[in-house]
Amino acid sequence: MLKIYIAGPLSTGDYSDIISNIRNAIDHADSVLLLGGAPYLPHLTHFWNLFHPHGWEEWMKLDKEFLVKCDGLLRLPGSSKGADLEVQWAREANIPVYHTMQEVEYAIRHARPGPGA
């Protein structure tokens, strides 16, 4: 099962925009799941942060730990300092970066099982 990291805007705009960004990311993660992939959705830490706040740098450090375990990254449209950094990390780790669901679908459909699969 291909592990796909979802990267996109989160904290851009007002609270309504933030909720819209999270909804968009969840919709894409669900599409990845329905295609047979295993999405990782860092946007969900927004809710964790409501109860146990941590700084941006700490969240990004956690995100990087998960990103390097993924097989691909889906970059959602929109301005995002964090998502741009995640794309940079993915490229440094030779993790494919996808910009459309069609690219993700192709990758999932043509994935070859790795060791331990």
C-alpha cells in the first residue's frame, strides 16, 4: 500500500479558511484511501493543537518524521510555507511529489510491492 503524505495550506487566512483548508485536505486523503493508498494527513494536528498547543517548528519536526516514511507527497494548491518546506524535504529524500490526484492514482495503480509488503 503506497503511503501518500498530504501537503497543503493549513493556517492561511481566517478560521473559516483554516477549516476549508482542512476539509480540502481530508477530501484528498479520503480519495487516496479509496484508491487503495495509505494517506498521512498532518492537517489533523490542528485539532490536537487546540488541546495541547505546540509551536510551528515542533509540528514541522513531527511532520518530517512521517514524511520520510512515505512513498509520495501530494502537494495541494495554495500558498503554504509549511507545504513548500515539506516539498523540499520530499525532494531531498527522493520522494516523488505529485500535484494532481491523477498522478497519485497512477502511482498507486502501478506501485510495486516493496520488501515486507
